[in-house]
Amino acid sequence: MKKEELRHDPVRENIVRGVQYISENSATVLQVFAAIVIAVGGLSYYSHTGNIKMENASHLAGRAQNTFINGNLDEANVKFERVLADYPNTPGAVQSLVYLLNAAISDNDIDEIKRLLSENDAAVDDNRVLAALYKLEGDVACNDADFASAMKYFQKAQNIASANQSQVGYQLNIASTFLAQNNYENAVQTLQKIIDNSDVGFNEKNIAEELLAYAKQKMRI
């Protein structure tokens, strides 16, 4: 390569200009570099603290569960409530919510069930748990004679339920809601689908047949 070609080498010229820019604007370059480091470090810290948060929630929920198993229900409930308050939207919070709802259901405490459902919009990844929560929302709505809301929740539960037997249970809830609204035609259609399903268990099919007979009798009156 001739000296003239070397002198006009575009790659070399770009490198030289880059070095000159860094030398002349070192403060700006360092600021940009520092901003990148801070951003990456912030994301790493956020991820780390998020993991610690989930670990702490799971640990406290596990302690509450052991306390519950040992029969100290009041102390367990206090711990579960603490997880819900301090570590929302974590698997530990979901676990705590399930235990507290189960206790409220056992006590037939409708007001407590409503409070827990309304105050805790937990991020639930398990479709079985989420479907069960929707089903419970539907039950509460039915108790308040809010059948439109009940239908919405039961349908949500049915749509995300994976196991056939679980879907049938929610279909029975839907059919019962139709009956509660004197909507016998839709109730019959829903119940007939259950009966025609060869994979439905004996107990569910027996309930469906009884409800179907009731609906048809009402339609003849």
C-alpha cells in the first residue's frame, strides 16, 4: 500500500476521529458509560431483590403453614395476613390467600371471603388455583343474587380449567345459575352436554340428570 493510500485509508481515518472525539469529549463519554453501568446495575439489583422478596414470602408462608398444621390457627392466620400485606403478588401470597379463604369458607364467613377476594388481587400462575378463585367469586355473587356476575366468573373458571372433571364441575355451576334465573332452555342445553360427555364421572352425571329432570319439569309447567 502506498503512503498516499495509507494517508487516505477511511478505516484509519475513522479510528483517528473516534480517538480524537473521546479525547475531546471524555467527560461526556464517561457520563454515558456511567449511566449504562448504573442502568445495568439497577436491573440486576431489582432482579436480586425480587428473588429475595419471593424467597422471604415463601419462607414466611411455609412457617405459617407449619403453624397451621400444628393447630395454632390464630397465629397461622396472622402470619398468612402478614405475607399478603408485605409480599403481594408472590407465590407465598397466593398460598396464604388460599389458606385464609379456606378458613373463611369453613366458618361460612361470607364477609371475610369478600374482603379477602377484593383486597388481594394476587398474580396466580396455577390455572387450577385461579379457576377455583373464579368459582369462589361466582359462589359469592350467587349468594348476593348477582347472577350475571356469577355466570361471568363460572365461565372464566370453565375456560381455564384443564382437567375434564374440573370443567364439568364449573359447567354444573353454570347450569345451576341458569336455573336460578329461570332460564330453563339454556340450563337444559348445558346439562345435556354434560350427560352426553362419555368422560364425565358417575357423580357429576347423576347430578346433571337430576337437574335436567327438574329443568324439563319446570318447562312443562
